[in-house]
Amino acid sequence: MQEVFPLSDLPFRVRFAPSPTGFLHIGGARTAIYDWLLARSTGGQFILRIEDTDRTRFVAESLQDIMDSLKWLGLDWDEGPGARGTDEKAGYGSDPTAHGPYGPYFQSERLDLYHKYARQLIADGHAYYCFCSSERLNAVRTAQEAAKQPPGYDRHCRTLSPEEVQSRFDAGEKAVVRFKMPLKGTTEVYDELRGKLSFENRTLDDHILLKSDGFPTYHLAVVVDDHLMKITHAVRGEEWIASFPRHVLLYQALGWELPKFVHLPIFLAPSGGGKLSKRHGATGLKEYRDKGYLPEALFNFLLLLGWHPSDEQELFTAEEALKVFTVDRINKSPVAFSTDKLDWFNGVYIRKMDPRELSKRCLPFLQESGLLPDPCPPERFEYLVKIIPLVQERLKWLTEISELVDFFLNEDIAVPKKELLVQKKSTPEETHVILQRSRAALAELSEFSHDAMEQALRSLAETMGIKAGQVFMPLRVAITGRTATPGIFETMDALGKERVLKRLDQAITVLN
RNA sequence: GGCCCCAUCGUCUAGAGGCCUAGGACAUCGCCCUCUCACGGCGAAGACAGGGAUUCGAAUUCCCUUGGGGCUACCA
């Protein structure tokens, strides 16, 4: 069943062919990652092709979002809009060769090609013109449903004579082109993951190839383009399996050799029930970026959703994945899209990251919340680099950075509430004494260092006959306003003596 | 409804007839570390959907049932 690709299949020429109808979907992102891995690991090409054949659903900003999202994930492509080494600025309406040798890469600019092959199919008896109105089609469908018949075109126009077709055109009627599906027989198709699949031709209807607006349907366009663009492996979502035989039949009718097909398992809702949709949280790739996920983490997470290495390695950089990614390790069962593990990956990558790099990634979020100015002065940025290691292992999402470092970046903090300063088993009076004596101990330190502070405060606790923690906690609240912070000595060190004493004085007044 | 796909812990998965008293990771729970929160360490709990068949032997092969999912547009 599972086939390991022989060397002769290399290199792979694969395409990612999104429809510009909205933002790049998380499922599409995984497909793109697999495409990219396959192309790059075999020395082949990765192509971006825009399937904009539905004019009613076209969203102009979508193309930019798709390209930005792919790049954010660290993917690059060889042909198509935005491809490296081509005129990356070129968009719609540019020279057909601007994005690579098999352009245009926008299907809306390849209409003459689809028309040419549609005509050829008609001439060869594999397709025909259909003049049925949508009203008639709806009526047919309704009747079929009422009669509990499987819905599908009733082939009303299949036997129209050439003369009648001509006269209808002469009368100004509009037509679509339909595929003339074989009435009997079985079509066997081969999926690289699932092996042989077979379909009874009689269960397939005469689907539309060319719409009345002159645009092709997916079925015609994908076959024509994959062939013309010399795609070796058509990698797409499992939702296409149902129309797989239509595509194979089209290849045969056109007399073309088939590429290999890989249908990736689809993403299900986190509960496993139903296809993943917006109702289950973020489905757009950019939403993950905005939620504070690292592209490295998302890449790693998506990589493992439907693919598994032969060993138990879980952490993969793109470079590492390139070395071991193969088609035969891709899974075929649907995947429940649960993000728990993504959260873990994010923490792992945050902890692994160089503090300066992490600071750069956090900067936009800090500027967003107003803790740092934009542009950020170098000395402020350097201070950020200094405190980042203190919160690094506590950061799970970049969006959390502000609440973790606000007391470092702000000169002053809000005066802590009395209830927060006084520990459960303590009293305002005792807390007052602790803070006052702590202040005194810290103030007289000649060297405001981690070790000096620790020594001074621990011996203070001993002198007072209380646990060290009973000193540290009120102190922590006094100087940060929070009960959960980095280590108290690291924190005071980063804050500096002046701010520490100032905040202590402020807290002490609360207890007076 | 019809056609098709899929089926191991809650989730992602390892497993291609004996190596499985089914392994790992996330999540959960407990303990430890500890100035808080995290991190980290250790441990616990947790699955082969059911039934037949083949075989000396089945999570692994075949069939049926069940369950889940996809498609069923002049959308992709």
C-alpha cells in the first residue's frame, strides 16, 4: 500500500494552489509546508499558483495575505507571484514570464488555455455544450431529491446535435461545457497514501468544465495547469478524493500522463467532530501570529500533524525536517486540530531562543501596549535584552510579554494594595516591620548585587525568626505589584537600587 | 439518501504476524526542586471500536457491523 518513491521520481515539482478567497487557512499552511519540504528535499521546485477562477468569491487582499503568511512561516517558492529570483513586485496583468517559465500563474490569466482544451475535448467527443438554465437545473435537483434519487445533472444536453448547438449559439444563448462521463465501467485511481481506489462511472455525473462566464471550474483548470506546469506530484487535501476520478478521466481524455497524487488528511474540529471551521477558533494563519505564536513553533506543530518521523524526535527546525521528510511517512487518517501541543511547542521555542532575537520578536507587542516607544531607542532595547532572560521560561505567548515585564519597563508601578502586600498568615504590622527592615538592609548595601542582597535578606529573616519566604513575598509585591515574578534578587538587580528603594518606600506608606 | 475515505490512550502518534504485560509526546493528576510563578526531574492514570475468518500465533491480513469524516454547486 504505502510506496516508497524510487529515486527516478526525483526531483519533485509541486505546487501550492490556494484560492484567493480569504486568508491563508491553517490547513492550507500545512499543505504548503509539505509541498515545500518535498520540493526542497528532492532538489525540485515549489510553485505558487493562484486558483482565482471563482470571480464571485475573489478577495483582492487575499493574495498578499497568502504570500505574507507563507513567508512568515519561512517558506519560499521558485515560480509564481512573489517567487524568489523573479520580479517579486509583479502581480496581476504582468508579463506571463514574470513569475517563471510556465506562467501566467494566475488561472484567471490562462483562460485561452482552458478554452483550447475544452474545444479539443468537445471535438474528441469527451465533452459537450450544455444550455440548461440554473432554474432547470434546480428543478431537476429538487425532483431528484423528492424522488430520493441521487442528485446530478440529467444529461439533458448530452445528445444535442451540432446543428442545434450552433443555432442556439446563433440565437445568443450561453452555454457551459460539460464532461461526457462514461456511462459504465470503473475508474481506478491511485493515491500514494491509500493505494488503489475505485469508482463506478455511473455514479459520476457530467460535471461542468467551463462555466458560462468563460472561466473554468477547478476540475478543468487543475488538470490543464498541473500538466502544462509539469507538476510531478499533486498534493492536496483529502476533500478532493471524491472528484479524483473526474480528474483521472480528464487526463485520459486529454491523452496526458498522470502525475502522482497525495491526498493529505483533513483537519477536524478539536473534538474530532466535523471539519475545522472558524467556530473552533483561529483558522487563519495570521491569527496565530497575532496571538503570539512563533513561526518556528507553528511549523513544527503543523509538520507533525499528519506526518511522523521514523524515530521519536519531536523537535524539528525546517532544516532538520528537510533531511527526513518523506511521503511514505504521511498519515492518512483525519486529524483533530487541537492546539494544546502547539502551546507547548511555542514555549519550547521561546526558551531556546537567543535573548536578543526574542527581544526583537517581543518588541512589536511591547510597542503595541505602549511599554516601549516606536522607534525604540537603543538603550531601551538593550535593557529589554537584559531582562528578557528573566521572563523567558515564563513566556508562553509573545502576547504575554507586556504583563511580564511592565514593572521593569515602567519607571513607577501602581501602589500595591494592602491586601496584596500582607500575606495570608501575617498582619499589616508584621509586614510593615519586614518591609522597613528589608529597606534598611538593602539601603546600606555598598554593592547592590544578587548575592549581597540574598545574604542580607536571609540573615534578616533569621534575625527576625521567620522564614525567608515571609520576607521575600511582601518584598516581591512591593517592588513589582505582583505575586508571580522572576526571582526576587534577579528582579531587584535588574530594577536597580534606586527604583527598588523608591517602591519600597511607597509600599510602606500603604501600611502606615 | 448515494458515492468515497478513515478507525491504537482525551489529542498527535509508534507499531508493517511473534520484539506488545502496546512505546513516545501534549494535556491531566501526584511527588520533588523552590523566595512566588514558571522551568526542570520523577511517577500515576489513560488506547488496539465490536464480531467473525486466516494462522501455532493478530493492534498488525481478510470480511461484516458500528462509529467518524469527506463529497454530492456554473465554490475551490
